[in-house]
Amino acid sequence: MKAIRTSLIAAMALVLSAGALLASAYQPPTPSPVIVLRPSAQRVSLSLDQAVRMVQHRYRARVVRAETQMQGGRTIYVLRMLDDAGRVFAVRVDAASGSIL
């Protein structure tokens, strides 16, 4: 009986020391770096030429005048359009998102 108890104690000590060794060798994975993108007034994802092609296709009209304006830190394209009926109208495009304002 004493031999069994001694064997059990030795086995438990072995298991505990192996667990402690594994726990000390474990290194948690390092997190990947986080990249933060901040909006910038200079960041333009849509060129003036791309904006002209987009609105000519969408409105089936011809751009007769195009200009770039800064408004609240954003780049805005103001495009003057002429349709087949002779109507003149303006379209404003956000250069960063490409959305029509």
C-alpha cells in the first residue's frame, strides 16, 4: 500500500512538473500590428477624368466645364453638364468616395 501511495505521489509530481514546464515554455501569439488610416484632405481616390466619365455615362450628358474645389477639407469636383435637350446643370462629386452630392 505504501508503494502504491509513493508511486502515485511520484506520478503526480511528474505530471505537475511537466505541466509547469509546458506553461513556462508557452508563448502566446503576438498580435499583428494595427494600421490606422486617417482621412486626409489630400487623399483622392477618384481622379477628375474618372469623375467626368462616370457622370457622362450616368446622366447621358456631356461635361462642358469641370473644376476642383476644396470644401470642409474635402476635394469636390463640380461638373457642368449639357444634355441633348440643351439643358445645362451641375453635378458635384466627392473625390474621396466617388459619391454624387
